[in-house]
Amino acid sequence: MFIREPTEGECDLLVQEAHRACDAAAGERREVADVAVLFVKEGNANAVVPSILPDARPRMAISRAVVGPDEINRQIVVRVPFADERAEDILAVEARQLPKQESGVVMVDATRQRMAFSSWPGRIPQRFTPVQHTRVAGVILFAFATIPTSEGLAWLPSVVLLSNPHATKPLAGWIIESIESTRADARRLTGTSD
């Protein structure tokens, strides 16, 4: 598991440590500088079994399984911290297009980037200050999917509202109510809290 992006020299160190980890006993944990943590686990190399991590940051992962020369299967799973860096760029570009004295809303289709629902709520509010992005009353992240129900396929929207407490003009109440209603419908369809 990567803690941060490694330098070129640190990549060589990580490869060496990964080779050493192949001979380690199951349950071993190795910290590689302040760059990564290696876990050695037992199990079927054909099935990826995720480890519970105390760090709940969004991560992307890739895995590979290989049969070693000793006919022992090995699997490596690499998980890299991920936060959608486009959040700030999109906000800056879109904010310029909004009128200065109105309640502006930036809507972002995150259907193809579901990690935005995890990473953007931590990044966007940091950009809302008394002197920055005041024409943006809120950012709405939305995505959609279809799910099977007893009545056939149903359209399932996901919506998150990130309000700007420093906006020149706040969001209209009906927008907030509509988003809450959409979220309530999604909770009803899925049976999940959100």
C-alpha cells in the first residue's frame, strides 16, 4: 500500500523489498521508508482479498498473480492513494462563467469517476473562502446507475451537495429540498443510509 508517490530511487527500493517479501512468512508487515507498507498474506493467488486499512482515504488498486519457479502462486496487490485532482481545476474554470450577483451552481457528472464522491467533499469546501469562489453557491456532484427492483429496472441517482457558506447569494431552498428528496428516494430504493 502506497502512502505517497515514490521517487525513482524509492521505486527500486520497493521492488527489492517486494522480492524479499515473497520469501517472508504470512502475517509479516514491512514499512518501506515513509512511502509504502507491504503486507504478506496467505491465500489463493486467484482471488483478491482486500485488507482492512485504518487509513480510509480513497485508493485505486491493481493486482497480478504469477506462478513462481517453485510452482508457488504469488499475488501482488498495489493500492495507491487517490484524490481526484480535477476538483479544483473544474471549480476554477466553471466559477468564472457564473454571474457575480446571482446564486451560481456548478454541476459535475461524476458517473465515470465515482471516487469524486469520496475525494471532492474534502477538497471543494477548502476552496470556498470569503474572497474566493463567492459566485459559487454550491457544487452538485451527480451520477446515475440502474438497479433491478421488483417492478423492473429503476434509475438510481447519486447526488451530493457541497454548499458554499461564503457565497454572495446562497442556494435557493427549493434546490436543497430537491437534492434531499432525491437522496431520500435513493436510500429507499437501495436500503442503504446513503
